[in-house]
Amino acid sequence: MQDLTMQLRDTARSLLRDGKVGLVIGYEHGSVLLRTKPCFVRNADDTDRLVWSPLCENNIASYLLSIKGRTAVFVKGCDARALLCAISEGQIRREDVTIVAMPCEGVLDRRKLAERLQGRQISGGTVQDGKVTVVGQGFSESYPLSELLPVGCVHCTHRTAPVFDIRIGDAAPEIEAIDDYADVKAFEALSPDEKRAYFRQELASCIRCFACRQACPLCYCVECFVDQTQPTWYHKTGDLSDTLLYHVVRALHLAGRCVGCGACSRACPMGIDLTVLNRRLLRDVQELYNYVSGLDPEAAPLLSAASPDDPQEFIK
Amino acid sequence: MTIVDQQTSTREIETPPESDWEPRIVAFICSWCSYTGADLAGTAGAQYPPNVRLIRVPCAGRLDLLFVLESLQRGIDGVLVVGCPPDHCHYGEGNLLAQRRFRLLKGLLEHVGVEPGRLHFSWVGASEGPKFARVASEVVESVRSLGPSRTLVRGMYAASRSALVE
Amino acid sequence: MDAKVITKEKLVELLDQFIRDYEVLAPVRQGDAVVFGQIQRGSDAALDVKRTTMSPKGAFFPQEEVLFIFDGVEAQVPTESGARVLFGVRPCDGRSLTVLDKVFDTAEYPTVYYGNQRERTFVVGVGCNQPPDTCFCTALGGEPFGKAGLDVLLSDLGDRYLVEALTEKGERLLEDSALLQDASEEDIKEGKILAREAREKLNVDLHIEELKAKLGGMFEDPIWAEISMSCLGCGACTYVCPTCHCFDIVDELVEVGGNSGRRVRVWDSCQYPLFTHHASGHNPRPSHRERMRQRIMHKFSYYVNNFGVIACVGCARCLTGCPVNLDIREVLLTLAER
């Protein structure tokens, strides 16, 4: 990863120096241990701020929706797919973005780490060669990164950008098992009562802050349906029916678009796993229409077209 | 219609006890083939249950998934969407777009606990009066066997929040 | 009332005693988060948690609050009565109540809602022996064993708690409790040492005095654009913050076009674009830049001018909850050093 960081900085420096781009977006060290944060560099002399590691968790494709001008982004597979989806929807111009593909084998899930730490404070920590090592008062522990992956990474099918302009390092080896959506099938098999009970419990924690929506690179509507008042679909007062409505509709608005990056779950201050809904749609979209989003910047959005060959067994 | 409770949040008109309960179904039907078909059912004397209330849209492709969700939130027990048969859409392929959208909606709603058998989609041609009546009847019976809808209904979940301070 | 002590086992019994007489709210686990919720048994309180995910502000300023119910021209204000205990409040959160009081319960503008909740609640605090290293209450005039906003303060002395009634209400809550014993000189001394050591662990200086002096003149400073670049506008910071208090008011009618229903106040956030969206379509805070500036200036400049206190208690929930690690400590230092 050290070497990748060096290569990343060199690339950023030359892109800025040569005037190919006016801005580079990547990651820099965070303000707390074992954390990075999005980094915006305009000056070739500032590129030493940039880092690359399994701590680079945020989906930085979000920023390209509001930034104008030629920009380079150092992206993981999921970030790149979100970017390509936004390009296919006409939100970003392909020629404005220099996609630099980074190899990724998963990022650290800070919540899973916190579970291991059980409230103990750390004074130091590293993530290297697939291992997470933490030290604190009276303890020093190591865990395989593979045990501390967030939900998006556990099911990842595209670790490196499928379309890119520059690639740093070798493409990360794809996980051998194709996503078999076993979790979706298992949930599907529950009874309606069990399903209802699950969501009633999970969503009881939802404080409707909409961090999930904001963190999602593909939620970019100027007026979100929750803010519509004529008609009013979503009511602001506490009914769990409206909380469920919000999450269901947001998932539906991402049908055929969501790339499964998990930024939503990661942003949730209450730790709710929101991907349960998205994964059902990811499965259905793939199985019914053989469609995977974010692989081709010229692809037509899934719901903008339909085929007479679509499965129609549900139609009377 | 929502009734506002003093202590809890909105709740629906209480459904009568099980024995008197009649399923309430909303059917979104397109103005071209489907409406004509439904009308024909009437003039041909093909009976279908009064449980089905029709809401006309210009094209099935106009169906916003929020219409279905709003229906469920208000306590509607079943939803039927009817469009023109393939190749008959007045606007080209609105009917096909609708079926794709609807299929994904149905899958996701079933994932959150809406029983399979509440959400239906059908092609009804302009001359297919009897088909419309048959489909409508089938939907009513399918929903009747499931009982009142219990997912997404406003007001039902109020109790789970009452003990928590946010 | 003189200082008391209570063993850890007896504390759970004390909670059970409170539960018999009052509604008791304490930290409880809810999935991955810890919130303040009503407990039915003393043992349900999660007292090992250093910092709850959500602050206790919801006990006084709920996320949804019915202001009144109306029917034609008659209106009814729902009121909650009966005393209750809010248990396990950290001193930063206790202090946050004194900050919110400035807006919601003043002599000139008392409110039925917040004021009533404050009046009927005994606030029992617990000091922080080992503050998380992200905390910065000390930079803002607070401390890990601070007493502001609390009726009772508990200090964890290892196998027992030092129990100090800080107000007349606190004395009333604790009087006649057989579970409490008089504290010895040693106990009291240990409590003082604990408080001092905790304060020293949190030696954070964010140059707040410098910042207060210059912030007023920084409205047009280009630094705001830089600081807010990574902000997603998610509003999580405002929801977890113990002193953020912006709200929206909505009317819900029984029937469309009817004249009966209720008026409800709900939390809102200055970080949402719609927050300052005018009916004309103009928005004076059109981007993250203006909204970030608003948040910082409201807390560290406007509130100081209006009420004489900073509307931040250094609990660090915003920076630990922020999905992009936007750290208010870094923001404050950057601004102070401008």
C-alpha cells in the first residue's frame, strides 16, 4: 500500500502539473486513528496529502455531481461504478473526468472493529497486508481484514474500476465466488410476519436524518420525494409507516442504479443495515433483466427501457 | 382517510371485525385499452365485485410507484395495475415500462412483508371485457384470503416508538 | 445534603426504586446504537457506555411533539404530567440543557412544552473517568465531572459511586433513600482526585476566545468554501448534537380541506437545502458553504451574542458521526488561526 500511495501521489502530481485536470479528489489521513477522509487537491505541491489504504472508505463519486471542470478521481471499483452510472444518466460528462483505478480488496468497517474493541480506546493502529492491528492500554490485537469488511465489500463483484483512464497497481483479484445473493434468498424465505417484524425493529432506530440519501452518490435529485408537498407523500411525524416508505421508495428510485457500495449503511449514525432492501433489488435486476449497473457509461438506464422478452409470468 | 389520534400518530379508519371485512382494492387502469375493456365489462353485464375502485391514468406507464405505496399506507388491501397488451400501447411502450417497474416494486414490497397475492398486474385489451371482470374477481378473492393489509399502514406502528426517546 | 455513597449493586436497586415511583429514562442499547429510553428494570440501563449515540435532548425537545390538537376553533394542548428521572447523563449533556434553556425556557418566553418537561425531570448525571479522546468539553469551559444542568452527580469510585445532590430537586430525589450511606472524607477526596485527573486527560485548547473575537468578521472569508468541500449535507451532525434545536412545524388534518387535526413540531436541520428555501424560490444558503458557515457561526458567534454562551458542549458526537470525518475541532482551529 505504501508503494500504491507513492504511485498515486506521482500520478496526481503530474496530472496537476501538466494541467490535465484542475482538481484531484482522493483521500487523506483522518483526524482520528484508523480513518481517512475525502481530500481535494488543486496544487501539485499538495499531493503528499493523498494516501491509499483499506481505510479509504467513502464513495467519492458523490462530489463529481457538484464539481465543475476537469477532475481526476482515485477510485475503488464501487466508486467508479457509481461514477459510470452517473455518466450514463447524463449527470457528469465523461470527458471531464479522469478515472484513476485503484486496486481495492475491501475497506475496514469501523463498526465491526468497535465491536471487537468493546469500548476499549486505542492509542495506535495500522491496516497492512490484510491485517488490522490495534494497540491500547494493556492490549495489542490483530484481526484479519477479511473479518472486518462492511456489507458492501463482503458482496463485492467489481473491485477495480471497470472503465478507467489510468490504472495504478494491478487490478485487484476478483473474489472467486460470484454473488449468489444467499442472504437475499434466506430473507425472502421468511414469512410476511417475520419480515414485517424485522423491519419494524431495524427501522425503529431510524431518526430520519437522511444521511443515507446524502451519502449515496446516485441520490442527486434537486427535490427529493420526501420534500414534495403537493402532493405530500412522506409525512414528517413519527409513523414507522413513513420511515419504511422513505427507505422503500429510495431503494426503488435506485433500482437498476445502485452499485452496492454500502455508503448508505456506513453513513447511518444509528448503524442500521440499509442494504437489505438494495440487495433484494440488485438480485432481482440481475436475475430478471440480466442487468448490472455502472459497468458501461453508455448503457441505457434499466427503467428507461423494457423488452417484450422480460419475464412476464406475474402478469395476468 | 386518516384519523388523527390524540396520543399516537395517524391511524386508519378501523377495519370492521374480520367477519364483516371486505377487501378494498384499487385498480390503476389506463385510459385506452384497459378503460375500454373495463367499460365493456359493464355493458356486457360481466359482473365484477364492487370492492375494486378504478383510478384512471392516461397510460400504465404513468404509474408512479408512489401511487401504490400511498394506497398501502392508507390501508388499501390490494392493488391491480392494468395496461394495454404488448404492441397495443397508445404511447408506444408505456405498458412495457410499467411492467418492469411494477415487477421490481412487487419484489421489494414482498421483501418488506406485503403478502404475495396483494399486488397484481394485467394486460387487458379494449375488447376484453370478460377478461377484465375475471381478473378483477380473481384479485378480490386473492386479497380476501389474505385478510386486511398489515404492511405500511399508517398508524399501526405507533406503539413501537412510544417507549423511546429520540 | 451531604455527599453520599452507594455500591454498584445498590445502584441498580436504587434505579428499581425510582422505577416504582417515576418514569425512568436511561441509556439503552438499540441495535448498534445507544439511546435514552424508558427502562422497566434497573438492570436494563447500559451504564458502561461512555457516550450515547443520541443525546438526551429528545427528553425535553422530542423529535416529534404534538403542540396542540384542534377541532374547528377549539384547541387542546396535550400535557404530560408526573415526575420522571433522566439517568446516566454525562456532564456535557447536562451542560447542553443549560444551553437549550436559553432558547426554550426563559423568563420572558417560557414554553409549555420544553418548560414542563424540564420541570418534571430529575437529571442524574455520571462523571467521565475516562473521557474518549475525541471529547473536548474542557476547551469550551466544561469538564468531565461538571455540574451544570444536573440535579445529582455520580462519580465512579471503582466499587461504589460518590453521590452528590447538586440542587434542591436532587436532594428531594435522594432524600430518605436507605440505599445511600454517608460519604467519608476519603470518598469525597477520591471524587475530587478523579475529577481533576479526568480534566487533565482532556487538555484541549481550541483557541476559543480568539475565535469568538474574530468570527463575527469572517462571514465573507473564502475559508468556508474550503472547510465545507467534503460535507455531504447529510445533517447527521445536527441530529446527534445535544444543542442543535432547529425545528419545523407541520399541520396534519384529519381530512383534506377539513378543519380538525393537529399541529406537530419536528426536528429540522440547517444542513438541508430546503431549510432556508423561500417561497419565492430564492435560497440565501444555496450550498454547503453557506450552511456550514451557518452552523459554526450560530454556535460560536450568534448564540454568544444573543445569550452569552457557546452552543456547543464538546461532546464530539458530530465528528464521530460524520460520514466524511469532518472534524469540528479542526474547523475551529483553522478558523481561530486565520
